[in-house]
Amino acid sequence: MRNVFCFATLSFLVSCVDLSTICPHKPITQGVFGEIVDSNNTLEENIQVDLYTVLNGAKDMLAVSHPTTRGGYVFGVNASTYILCAKNVCGMVTVPTGLVEFSALDAPSGLTWDAPVAVPPAQTIGPCTFGN
């Protein structure tokens, strides 16, 4: 009887959670975020994304590295120019004061970075709100 009660309580609690409102990103107000999708527009997970600082226009030190999750990737960084790499393909992104989205398409011919897009303050992307 106790197991039935525990299962019923757990089922009730799980049914009360709206999974579409869970934001996979940590809220940030300064930095770069994005996702990597395949040619079917399906979000790819566990792709290592590395963010490097830039010195004299060239890749310098590794600033942060993290695999993508079901929400893509998020790096809270200061305003500057960075080189972002995934699957040995890199792209340059300038992060102004605020947020920049920098996503990529992983097609059979290889990974291609989209153009970086500045995000206005308090922008809502899916279930997540970014900015002030």
C-alpha cells in the first residue's frame, strides 16, 4: 500500500511540472549562447564547444569549454572578441555589452557557423528569457 501511495504522489508531482517552461540555460546578461543543429534541424547534444580569447587577431588562450546540452551552450563572458570552436571548425564572434547568439549547422559537408546576432535586452527565446 505504501508503494502505491508513493507512486501516486510522484505521478501527481511530475504531472504538475510543465517541462516546456524549464530553461536549459543559466540566465546570463553578458556573453554568448547558441546551438548546433544537424541538417534535419535537430539539436545536437554533447558537442564540445571551446571559447578562446583573441590576441593580435589570432586564437590565444582557452577561456571556457563545455559540451552542448538539450539547450545548446551558454558562456557568460565579458565584452570582447572571441573565437568559438566546435568539431575543429572555428568562427570569430564579438560580444558587445549584452548577449550574442552564435549558432551552427552541422551538415554532412561539415559544420558551418551562422552570422552572430546581437540579442536585445530582455529577449525571450523559447522558454528562456535573456537580458535585463
